[in-house]
Amino acid sequence: MEFDQYVSDSRRALFRFAVVLTGDPVLAEDVVADALSNAYERWSTVSAAEHVHAYVRKMVLNEYLGWRRRAARLSIRADLTDLAEPAPDHADRHAEAQALVAEMRRLPPKQRAAVVLRYYEGLSFAEIADLLGSGENAIRSNISRALQRLRVQLTDDAVAHSMEA
């Protein structure tokens, strides 16, 4: 398969995966572009893989994790989410989705990656462990902790919201 053909067939899927992973469409586009740039440079190796899409998806995941490490090292950010007013939206479903996205952003990168790979990509624990380079038990633990944290945070937010009303 030629690189151009692969990109035209898979770019949308890679972008959707990156958006779910990063929580930010602009950053997702950068992550995918960097991963595809790296794939182009090594296309002879990438195209020889048994599952080219899985190989490139791993490159996107590594690019995301590397970006997170670089960003944490290079910049100091204040958490201004409490000061920002959310855009008014009367659709409960949209509001719940936004709350979930906000909570997903607060998860550590490996926990977020594990949750996205499990529930968005539908991968098995063994496949996720292979992609993230850790054991299945560590992946199960990461997912369990992430889901527990999401449940607590979303429940606490729902209780606080109902008290305000």
C-alpha cells in the first residue's frame, strides 16, 4: 500500500481517535500530522507491518504521550477552569458529554489512553497492554482507577449542580 492511499483511507479514523484521546481537535490534528510525518519517513518499515493501521495508531498514541510529557516539562499552566463560564447549552445530553470530556482531560495520560483504547477503540486488555508497554494487570488497574475517578467526579458534580438549582 502506498502512503498517499493509506492517508486518504485512514486519516479520518486517526483524527477521531486523536480527538477522543486529546480532548482537543486542534491538538489532535497536530498529533496526527506529526505521527503521519514520522510514518512517511519510515514508510518502508511501517508498510511492511502486518497491521499497518495498528502500527500508525500506536505512533499517534506515542506522539500524544510524548506531547504530554514535553508539555509538562516545558510550561507551567494555571487551572482556570473554575473561572471560565461554560457556554450556555440547554441540551442535557450535550452538557453531560462536555462534563465527561472535562473529567477525561483531568485523568493522567496513561489512564486516559487506556480508557480510550478500551472503550473507544474496543481493544482487549492484552492489546492495550502491548500498545502501552505494560502488563494486563496494570492496564486493568489503570482503567479501574480511571473509571472510579470519573464516577466520583461526575457524581460529585451532579450533586453540587442539583444543590445549586
